[in-house]
Amino acid sequence: MRIDKFLKVSRVIKRRSVAQEACDGGRIELNGKPAKPAKEVKVGDIVKVSFGNRSMSFEVLSVDEHQTKQSAESMYRLIEGEEL
């Protein structure tokens, strides 16, 4: 699954266009490297999202494209920081 779509489906970022802008702006890292919107995400990858002075790091647990609002949070495990 693409990183921009993952961020939207997992509800880390509410809209895919915002996720794409965050990737283009260098605010999303995948396994320690800046991620472009089309970069593929796999189970076990570490993602870091930074907005302003807030950031969060999490491990990808699932890349299922169909999630309900309640199950979206089960797609990742928070490592550091707080929910954005």
C-alpha cells in the first residue's frame, strides 16, 4: 500500500491530499528516510510523522485497505510521541 493511502486509511492523517503534501514537504519518514507519496509500506516498517513541534513514530502492523473507524488504530503500534 502507498504511504499516502496508508496514512489516510489508518486515520493518522485525515485526508490523502494532506498526506501527499506532508510527504512532499519532507515531514514523513519511512525507515529513517524521507518518503515520497507513492512509496510502498510493508508490515514491520517504521514511520515517523512530524507536524510543527509534534511528531510520532509507529510500526506498521497491517496494510489492509478496508478499515472501520474503530479498527483503523489497529493498523499501527505507537512507538514514540503522541497521536496527531
